[in-house]
Amino acid sequence: MRLVQTLLPGVVLLQPDAAQDARGSFVRLSCVTTLAANGIAFAPVQTSLSRSSRCGTLRGLHFQVAPSAETKIVHCIAGAVFDVALDLRPESPTFRRAFSTELTAANGRGLLVPRGCAHGLLTLTDDAAVLYQIDRDYDQASARGVRWNDPAFAIPWPSQPAVMSDRDAAWPDFVP
């Protein structure tokens, strides 16, 4: 696994180094030791899975506020998603900027989304599945979100969502 820094501080693309032989392949999706050697403290306490049956399903943009702010690693394990990390840290030089990448079962990439960043995705295929490793328990009282198409962020989504939750559609305009 190779770590690739993005334009957003702390948002890291995880590039797989697959071992392949006649049986197929084996890939490390994350490694606490490798992350720590690169200055990233991450100890997952929760593993979650989202499944989306339809292409164009939007999930996000979600985050948790302190004291339950979370860091997560996200991998697409079936299909493909357009994945977004949005910097909501007011002290950050990239405040209100987004990083996006395509995560697919085939490319094996993952994205580390640190505390203070929102996360969202749009499925690019039917039957997409996304695996989350999260370093905090879910805390409904700390759960927040921002609207996927808020002009304050100008995220270049590849298409309009076909499916989203009422909650995700109703997030208000961002106010710093």
C-alpha cells in the first residue's frame, strides 16, 4: 500500500500494491503501522458497509462534529463510485475545497478522510458496495451534513443524482 497525499491536507489516497499469482490477488486495504510511519494515527473501531443498487445513488456529504469527529478510510469493493472529501476545517488553507476520485473494485484504491472533512459519494454503477473503516462510534447527536450541490463548494459531480435520501436533499446552505 502506497500513500499519496492529495491537495487537501490529511486527505490521503491509498494506492494498492497487489500480490498476484495463479490463485488471484491479495491486497492490504489499510495498515495501522504504515499509516503511523507516515504520521497518521488511525485505529478503526467500526467497520461499515453501504450497498447501493442503482447507478446515480448519492450518499453524503456527511461528517460528525467534536467530540465525535471521525477519521475514516473508504474503499469501493463492488462496482464504482465518485468519491468526495470536502475540507470543512476553518483553519485549513483548503477550507471549502473538495478532492474527488474514482474508487472502484477494480482499481482497489482507498481514501482516508480525516476529522473535519465531510465525505460523500455518487455511485457510477448499479450494485456498488462501499466499505468504511471508522475510528469512532457513530453518534447521532454529532452527525451533520452539507448539501451535495451547495454552490459554496462547486464540487464537479459527474452527473445529477438519481437517488438520495430526503435528509441529504434537505441539508441547508453552508454557513461557516
